[in-house]
Amino acid sequence: MSAAAADTARAGTGVQIGTRRSTEAWRDHIVHQLKYRDRKQHAMFQDLIRFYSRLLERTSLTSGVLNFTSRRRFAESSSLTCLLHQNRLLKKTSGELAYQVVELQQQLKVKQCFLDQQKSRLTEEGQRLQGVLGARQAQQERVERLQQQNRALKVEYDALLQRQQEAESRLREENLRGGILLENVIHLKKEAAARMNIHNQRRSRVRESDLRKEPSAARSKVNVDSSLSAPTSRSTSPQHDFLEEPSERRRTRLFRSASVTSPRIFFSFKGLFEKRRGHSVCSPHQDPVFPVRICHSSRVPARALQVLEAHEQGINAVRFSCSSALVATGGTDRLLKLWEVRAGSLTHKATLDGSTEGITCIDFDHTGLRVLAASYDKSALLWQLDDCLPKVTLTGHSRKVTAARFCSLHQVATGGADRTVRLWDLHRAACVQQVEVTSYCSDLVSSENSIISGHYDSKIRVWDSRAASCVLELPAMGKVTSLDLGVDQRLLLSCCRDDCLQLQDLRRWSLSRWSFRAEGFTCGSDSTKAVISPDGCYVAVGSADGAVYIWNVSLGTLETRLPDKHSSSISAVSWSSSGEFVVSVDKSRRAVLWSDM
């Protein structure tokens, strides 16, 4: 064999040896890894190894037959088989993982698309938010401008209100001055009449002296004058002379005697001029059937004489009788109670029942022997004071009756939530007139020929009861809660939900109007009742804070505030016709008697 062949053979042998060594190293590495895995997972595969060893023991013919080489080859072949099986498993697992990777990539694409949509939507919302912020800033600027304008308007309103109050004070001064001038005119008329009487007496004395000096001429003169005039007979027959005086002198002397004997004729004299305006509540020549006690000076209450729990539930209405000896209260407990005023305290006299719902309004007639009440049960009830059951029940309203007043001894006016005002004849207990109104009627006052009603649409309406027509419609400061008419039926007081009281002169609808406000005063409900003092100098009302507020009409200022006796909102106030007492009632069943004694 040549050297080249030998070298080739040695090289081939070396390659084979290297290949075998590398193969053996690879195998050793695998065996080492398998042993490592065997040691690591021995606890997990211990039972499997035991079963596998038993299987080898059973399948082996003998343990000594197999030599080391065969065992080695068998181990290698089994390891290779395991490796091939693992390789297949790995390929299968890699395929599954690849499939999962593909699915996850698809899901990732879907999520990415959704994320892009959310980003675009977020961008749009951000742009919209910027626009809204800009609009909000613009609205804030507008609000600031409006606030500035409101402050300017408030300043202007305050200035106008101040001017109005000054004008009203000047108007009151002018009214007082006009009254003084009128009294001066009356006084001058009286003096002129007295001078005329003195002059006539002097003339009669001169004529008598002339007649004594010239008897014959006097007789003829008397015969001639007796057919033409009568002043010469004054000394012999004063009554006959008074009947035969000229009409101008008779009017002068009649007016003079009336002004001297009765101070109330002063108002009748004013009524002659006021009647021309056509807005009087009752004509001045109509006298009441029963005389009413007139209060010349009302007392401003200063302290509470008595506080009592008058009803079992809230009290809605209170009213003094014309004689000031009785007080009637009505509440949500469906009872009307009568109280006697004795020695500065209220004493229970009687309980009038018959209403199936709460009482909303109370009124006495001019005799003081009958009492009228409006009720939530859609009716008005009339009691005689000596009978606890109602004598007459007026039914016809479709909703609750909020107001009921006497127009005369035999006529009653009612108003209700059914937006109607009705006139009733007590003889027949029937409705004789019905007027449809566009708004809820909260309260009304009445006389023989007129009805004045207050409504929730901020209107006060004057009705002619004879024609059942609205003759005048006046604006109010807000939703009207109550009305009250002065004793002389010249002043109308209205209470409104804008926390304001308004006093209207019925003789001058558009000129004389006073408004009363006070810090702390709040109208507590839609049925809060205010009242005028009997002499017309004060107005009183209860507040939501449980205090009674009283204003001076002539000064337009708050006269006094009576707190701490009511624990809830005051619903109604009544002033006695004698001017001595004031009674206030509230929603917590309490009645308080006030006076300055």
C-alpha cells in the first residue's frame, strides 16, 4: 500500500474516530441531560420507572446473558426512541404554538384597530371638549355681563324705588294738605254762613226799628213784602222762616249744621266728589243695616297676653266679630271654634262642626249673630252662634272653596280653586250669579254692589255684583294670597307671594298705592292672610319665621315686629274692631292674643 493510500486510510480512520467521538460526546450529553431530568422528575415518574424496571426484568431472559454492549445499545436505542418521540411532540407543540401565534396576531390586529378607533374617538372628544370649554367660557363671560347689568338695574331699581317712596310720601303730604284745605274751606263756609246770619239779623233789626218809627208805612210795606219774601217774619216765627228761606241759604245752613254735629260728614262731603270717578265700593248714601263700632285710634300691640293650643291640627283662619267680643278660629281639624275675649284672655265658648274638610276662611255678619266659613269640602257653611250645626250649606263649587264673605245680611260671595266667583242668596241657599275666571281665586272681599277678588295670576279683579261683570282689573306684585277691606271700605290691602303688602286707595285706583316690605318678612304660604287696623293707620301680617309684622301706613315704615311666640309659619292675623287686640294663628295649632296692655 502506498504512502498516499496509507495517509488516506489514516485520515479516514481519524475522521471515523472523530465522528465516533463526537457521536459519543453527543450521546453522553443526552444521557447526562436524561439523568438530570431523571433526578429532577424522579418523584413524579418514580412509579413509572418502577413499572418500567419490572417490565425489563420480565422481558429479559437472564440478567447475565446481556453484556454491557447489548445493554448499552438497548439503552441508546431506547433513548433515541424517546428523543424521536419528544421531537415529534415538540414539532406538534411548535405547530400548535405557531397556530396560536397566528391567532394571537389576528387578535392583536383587531385590538390595534379598536385601539385606533378609540384614539380617533378620543381625539374627537378632545376637540369637542375644547369647543365646550370655549362655549363655557363664553357663557361665563355672558353671565358676568348679565350680572353687571343686573347690578346696574338693581341700582336703578333701588333709585326708582326711593323716588317712588319719596313721591308717595309727597302724595301723602299733599293728601293731608288737601284734607286740611278742605277743612279750611268748611270752616270758611261756616264763618261765611255765620256772617250771613249776623247780617240778616242786623237787617231784620233795622227793618223792625223802621217799622216801629213809621207804623203806617210799615204795615203797607209788610203787606207787600209778605207776598214776595219771608225774612221779615223771622222774629215772630223762626221755624216758618227757616222753611221759607231761599234754597241757597238753606243748603248753606244745612251743610253748616251737619259739619258741626257729625265729623263723619266730612267723608260724605268727599264722597260727593269721589263718586264721579265711578270706582266706589259702595255708594255713600247707603247706610249699613246695623251700626258698626268705629275705632278712632288703634293700639299697636307690644306683648302677648295669652298663648294657647287652640286646635288639634294647624289653624288656617281667624276673625273677630264686629263687637270685638268674639273670635272665631278654623283649621284643618274641620272645626270652627268660638272664643270670648275677657280681661285680656281668650275663653272657649263653643265648637261649631259640620264641615267634612278643613276650614279656609271665616267671616261674621254685621249683626255678629252668624258666622260663615269656607271649606276644603267644596262648600261654604253658615252657622247661628247658638247652634253648633250649620243652618245653611252652600254647595256647587267643583273644587275647594278658598274665600267666603258676607255681601249683605242675605247675600254671600264665595271664590274657589275651580276658578269661579259665585253670589248666593241665603233665603233660597242657591247660587244666583256665577262668574268664570281665568285663574285660581285665593281670596275676596265684598260689599253690597261690588266684589273684589285676588288671584294666582297676579291680578286683582273688581266685579259689579249687579251685572256679574268685571269692571276693573289691577296688576299685583305677585301671586295674591289675601285681600282685606278697611272699615270705611276705601282702602284695599293685598298680600302677595313676593313678600310684599300693597295698600290701594279705592277712590284713586292709579294714584294712591303703598307698598310695604321689611327685612326678614317672608310670606309663608299661598293663603297667608293680612289685615288692616280698624282706623286704617296700620297693616299687619304674619311671617314664615313666626313673627307678626306691623307697618305704619302714614309713614310707610315698619312699626313693630312681634317674635318668639309662634313656632311655625303664621297663617292669618285679625285685628279687633275696637283696635285693642290682635290675634295671630299658625300651622302648629297655636293662637296668640296680642295687645299693648
